[in-house]
Amino acid sequence: MSNVQQCYNITEMLVKLVKSPYETQRDEVIAEVESLLEQRQSVMADMKGPYSEEEKKLGNQILAWNSEIERGLANLRNDIKRNMNSVAKKKTSAKKYTNPYESMQFDGMFYDKKK
């Protein structure tokens, strides 16, 4: 199997993985994406021309899939950011609930002159 065909197969697996729902097992998906990206990088480093017509067609498909992979990885990153922000909000709201007067600031005090 040629290096272009191996890269095509790995890229195809990446596309399927990024498009699949990953809410419950996100850590496993991230680990698998990282390993596939490393495999693809090592295969791409070994690629050398000239390429046949079939390999050029596979290369064009790989380039088309790269944009889909980038969008999927961006969505994954945004989901992680959203989850981190929601955890931070929950943490601050729980802290405010347990001690509601902690965040209040007092500029000065009012003294009543009448006795």
C-alpha cells in the first residue's frame, strides 16, 4: 500500500471520528484523534513524488477532508471551552450561594448624628 493510500485511510477515519457524536466519551475521542494525527503526520513525512493519477485524486480528496476535520476540531475545542466556562460559572454561583455577603463592597458608613 502506498503512503498516499495510507494517508487517505487515516484521513477517512479522522473525518468519521470528528463527525460522530462524542459527548459521553470525549476524552477517548480526543486521544484517538491525537494518535491518528500523529500517524498521518509520520506517513506524510515519508511521501515523495511523482504521483500517479489515482494518487492525485486521493490527494485532492484528502485536501477536501482537511477542511471538514478543521471544522470538527474547532467545534470540539468550542465545546470544551463552553464546558470550562459553565464549570467556572457554577463554581462562582455556588460560592455566592454559600456566602452571599462576601462580595459586597462598602464605600463608607453612614453615621446617625441624632441620639
